[in-house]
Amino acid sequence: MPSFEDARSIIINSVAPLGVERVDLLSALGRVIAEDVTAPWDMPFYDNSAMDGFAVRTSDCLEGNCTLKVTGYIPAGGAVTPAIEPGSAVRIMTGAPIPADCDAVVPVEETEERDGAVFLKEKVTPRQHIRFRGMDVCRGETIITAGTVIHPPEISMLASFGKAVVPVFRRARVAVLSTGDELIELGEPPADGRIINSNALSLAAAIREIGAEPIILGIARDNRESHLEKMIEGLKADALITSAGVSAGDRDLVRDCLAELGVGQLFWKVDMKPGGPTAFGVKDGKPVFSLPGNPVSTMVTFEEFAKPALLRMMGHKRVIKPYVKATLREDARKKPGKVHFLRVRIEVENGRYWASISGDQNTGILKTMVRANAIAVLPKDRTAVAAGEEVDVHLLRGDVDMLEG
């Protein structure tokens, strides 16, 4: 049985980025760009005004408090004008091209205009309030490096250089299969001995949340034929995730059926809680995650195992969430020998993270997962962590409360 860290390393080292596709710019939001993108021209493309005001030559204004004749007007989008005569100024708007020989712009609020002339109140310095060609980006410069996740600033940069279509790593298509005769689908009436198939929806939501495409296969009933039929379909996707049926009971058919279909099992069981009876295998380069059926265990093992692998498949470089330190508000106890993932609620007080246990840590208590916004990781060699001690936590969501000190 591998350690938690070894199991995660096995998984991440078993997958590789998927192929590349070209998509329209807006569709690239949240995707990982697959190639370096270089600037085809300078930005700005021409010298232009950073303010509404007057374009001048500083040689005409060496002493300050000077008056210049206004000889023209250049709006945004206007054409470049020839050099102006000595002792002259041109009214100019933000973004308009700078006339030849002008080397400064005086903001309109620092001037007084009357009788066809403009009085400059302040001393003028060379290059003030001008955005010079190539000041932001030079032609040939790398503007986005391969492996970058595309956010709105990257969209703006790419659009500024006319990149209507960009190369990104393909989204992972992830098949989701639930197993068990006890399961019923969402919308069916509840009954004794029946459980609504919530795992399919929570896994599909988690898959979609990271930018992958979920494919819900439905429920495999507790017989070999049903399992094989659903698994054959699932193995057509880029990855397959099953939930339940991975322990050692009479009706736990997942591992045997996957082996029959040629999935090579790389490990079964991990020294962690919850999620110990997790298995992982590969067929033709496609990862197969066999997660426990308990909803809490399913979500924790997806977060810690499946999510990093799927992110890597979609070209992400940073796939493991960094730990942050948080101080426990209550004592926590555990058995030795396994890494324990504690569902906690994180709050920030006086710039410090504080972790409150979100409730009963029994894996059948789903509401503790709803209340939690982080997972605290308790080392396997510890049996207790006292209130006031710091622990490593993974933040699950951004809804961290800021408390007043």
C-alpha cells in the first residue's frame, strides 16, 4: 500500500498533456496556451498622447509660463501631422498620434486657452505624457509563454495583437461511472434501501469546475455485464472515474472488471483517511480512477488525486495546490499510520488563518463537507493535534471569512 504522497506521484507521472487545438480567443478563457506567442508589431504601434491637452516642443518652453499659438487639432484616431512651426502647439486628445518634432504633451488642466493661443502654467519636461512606440511591447517579444492559463489580462494582450484564434491544450473528456444496485437517479422517489446517485453530479461538477468536460455514464448495476458495458463506453473518453465497488466485498466488481478490460492497476488502497480504498490504473495512456463510494471520500479523493492529474492533462504546470498554514481552534485526534484529511472552515483574523473543524468527521456526514472551505492535512505519525497548533491546509474555495480583530 503506497503512502499518500507516493500514490499522488504515481498518478501525476502516469499522465501527460493532451493534444492541442485552436479556438477562438474568447473560448480560450481559462484554458492553457500551448505555444509561445510573440508580438507581430510594437505596442503602442505609434507615439501617442496619454492625456487630453496640447502637443508641444519642450525647446519652445524652456523657461515655463510660456504662450504658444494653437495651430491644429488631432482627435483620437486622427492622422499623424507634419512638424509644427516653432512657437506653436496642437490640441490633442488621448490616444491621438504625436505630431513630428513634438516631444511632450501638456494636460489641458495645466493650461489656459484664449484668442487662438494657449498659456502653459507649468514647466514642461521632455517625453511627459507620451506613450512612445514599443514602450509596452517590442516586436518579436514573447507576450504569452506556453503553459500560461489564459485570464482576462491575457485575452486583452492577445486581442491587442489581433490574435483571433489561439492554440490551447484540449479539454479532458472525463467519463463518470457510479456503481451499485442501491443507487437511484436524481428525480426518482426515495425509498428504504435506496440512495440517490449524488456522486455522479458532484464529480461532474468538480470536473466542469476545472475546465474539463464530464460525461455521465449512469449506474452500473452489481453484475459483471452491466459493469463491462458501462466501462467499455467510459474507456473511450480521455479518463474514467468510477465511484464505489472498489473494496473487497462480494459485489465490489470494479477492479476485476477493469482488469478484464486491460486496465493495468498501479495501486489499490492508500494510507489515508477518508479515501483509503482508492485504486488507480492506466490503459493505453488513459488514467482510470476508482474512488470510494461514500460522497465525502469521493470528493476528497477527487480533490487530492484526480484533479491534479486532469489539470496536467490539460496543460497546467502547477497542478498541486500549495499548502497554507492555519491554526486549529479545537483539538483534533486520529489513529496513527494514516494521513488524515480533516474538513475545516477557514477564517482570517488579524492576517492569520484559523481553522475550525466543520463537524463530525465520520465519512457519512455530508454536511461537514458543505460547511468546509478547506482540508487540513494531519500527518500519519501524529495521534493528536492540539488547539493552537499550526497545520497544513488546502483551500477548497475562495469564501474565506475576514474577521475583525
